[in-house]
Amino acid sequence: MTNKNRRDFFSTMVDGVHGAALASILGTEFFQAPAYGNSKVFDLAVKPPHFKAKAKSVIHLFMNGGPSQVDLFDPKPKLKQLAGTAPSRELSFAISNGKDAGTLMPSPFEFKPRGKSGIEISSALPHLAECVDDIALIRSMYGEHANHEPALFLMHSGRTIASRPSIGSWVSYGLGTENQNLPAYVVLDDPKGLPINGISNWQSAWLPPIYQGTRFRTEGPPVLNLEPRQEIPMPLVEAERELLRKMDEAHRKDRPYQPELDARISSYELAARMQMAASDALDVNKESEATREAYGLNDPATASYGKRCLMARRLVERGVRFVQLYIESQIFDSHGDLQSSLNYACGKTDKPVAALLKDLKQRGLLDSTLIVWGGEFGRLPISQGNGKAAGRDHGPNGFSVWMAGGGVKGGTAFGATDDIGFKAADDRVSVHDFHATILHLLGLKARDLVLERQGLKERLTDQFPARVVQEVIA
């Protein structure tokens, strides 16, 4: 044995400490998965809320592109008085393309009081105007970014950066789902193409993959390869599934704390259960002709979005927790020809959305289903371009969203922008406040819905302060 002096001894001991630390880190990384904890079970079983919930499910009607608040929900008579005048210095700097900055531009649409509540809604939304007493309109939303990509991330995940879980994933994580034969979080995107940021809008990120949104197609089979290629006697099918289940469990037992593996096995099991449930849930041909007509399925302009709205009702009716709808990419991005652009977007969505509200209400489902409508930001009160070709640029400083059902105080208009609709002024509502309010209606406390990851308690609202907008809750 080689003799070692004092320096050698302490040098070797330090190596040992480093080695022990490295072994501990590697062991934790590969075998204990600290991002998810060592013993927590991640599944879609129904979980109790933090307190008694007002809503059981959510239908999120996401309006891609940024609907113009001053043309749809936020009338500004001052814009008529100031029409054609130069904008303030602050407003001029807000437009993303300075050379296109125009003058203050009033809305080409008429506003008038609607329903018993007297809330003013634009003539561009005649069908929603019939439902105004069921909605809570928030006119004082504000965001953090004027570009679509970060604004979309903010609205879906609470931050303007990528790789964070979406609100649908958080809700699925917190509550599970009542129907184990369908996904907890379903996405019905537009057949014409994915929205900006693509599937990142419904990602689970570092939440366990089992909570990621599941896309259902609205044309053709809802899920590809869902049906078996050939008919097999049911006893044989059941025996085959039982054998696969046992093999999966044996495989999983040898590989603990692997959330990706758990999610993959769970997805296979869910796919088997979905073979009947998904096809039935999304078969709108089973609806009456009157219902199909109400949703606009017989009109080419409204058929696509109407079908998705009807599918959403059928899904929440069957216990799906969170359903998210998208419309064709950037349909509300009205940079030019404002009136025609908004007429096109509202013409596709207004009737189906109103039909969804009325249908849920008639079936007794509106009280337990929270409807959320809005985009990633609004528009500026100045023109972009000139003449009839003029539109509006992005306006994140003040915009409108609305909610209905699920414990919401219908016939409510809350908050206000300034005199020209540029920025939120009274009772300002941040995206974090908005998220906290949605979670609250589902019986979840934003501060307590956490996942411990790398020593940090992660939340949908992140570490930002967030208040529940009690004023819109019944």
C-alpha cells in the first residue's frame, strides 16, 4: 500500500465528497425524478378541488389574432370627436410599424345597449348581443407584449416565453377528469391550419406529459388509426388488452419515476377505451336538425366553427374537463380593411358561439360549464394605413374578454380603458388575474396549484401577484 501524506489524504477525501455528491445528483436525476417528486402519482383520476367549485368544466373559445375591443365590446364616442387627429406621442410609439401610424379612427360599427343589463355590444355581433345578460365582460385586460408569439404564450401559460404548461394542462393536473374514456384536455383546432405557436399552445411542458392537450380532428375520423383494422371477437380483444396491461406493468415496475413512460402507457390504454367513446362524442350527426341549424352547420360560413362548438358541448356533456377551440390562423388580425376583416371573422364565429351559450343553458349545463372568449390582445384606436384599406395594429395595453356560465355574474361589464380605448385605466385586470379567476371558478387556488420542480414551486400564475376578479363572480 502506498504511503500517503496529509495533503494526499485530504485531496482524496474531497474527491470522495465530490463523487458522493455526483452520485447523489445522478441517482436523483435518473431514478427519483425530482422534477415531479418521488412518490406522487400522476393520473387523470378525479381530484377534489381546494374548495367548492362553481364550474366543473371549461370551454375556451380562443380568437386568434387579437379581436378589436373598440369595434366589438368597448364603445368610445371620443374617437368620433377626435377622428382624423394625430395620436399622442405615447400612442404613436405603440404601433409596431411606425411608418404605418395613422390618425385616431372611430369604429365603423354601431354600438347600442343590449338586453336587460344594457351592456353595449357592437353590431358586428348580433347573435352574441342576444346573450349579453349571460356574459361577464371585462373591458380592462392588459398584456405584456405586442407580438403574437409571446402574447399567445402569455395568454395560455402565464409567461411570454415558450416551454411552460398551458392552462388546460394545469386544470387537468389539478382536477383530473370525470370521463376516463376520453382525454381530460381536448383541442379542436381549425382544419385550415394550426395557430401561431402550433401545438405549443396546448403543451404540458414540464408537467407530466399525461396532462398535455389532445387534438381531435373535426374532419374525417377524430383520431387517426383509432379503429381496429379488422374485426376481432371481443373476448379475444379483452384477453389481448389484459396481456398488454400485465406486460406494461412489469415494464413500468422495473423503471419507476419515469413520467414519459407512464404517459405513453396511459395514452395506449386511453386509446383503447376511446375507440367507442370518441367517435360517439364527436358525431354531430346524432343531433337534431334544429340543433345543427342553430349552430350554423348548414351554412358554409359558419359550418366549420359551428361544428367545433357543437363538439365542445358534446364533450363537456360527457365529462371532459377542458376543451379549447381555435379559429383559422389570425382571423382577427385586422391590419387592413377593418370592416370587411371583422365582418368575416365575426360572420364565422358569432352565430355558433351564441348557439353554444343558448344550447348549454337550455340543457342545464351552463351553470357548470365556464365559457371563456378572447384573443391574445386587442387593437389600437388609430388607423394603420389609409382610407378604406385602413386597419388597426396590435394593442396589448387594453382589450376585452368575456366569460359566461360556471358561476359568472351575467349581465356584468367590469373595468374600463381610457377615453380612446388605448390602455386599461380602471380596475385593470392582468393575464395572471384572469387565470386566477378561471382557476377560482373551478375551485382551485392559484397559489396552491403547484408542482415542485428543481426546488421551486411552479404555478400557472408563476411568482407574480394575481387576484381573483370577484366582481364578475356570482
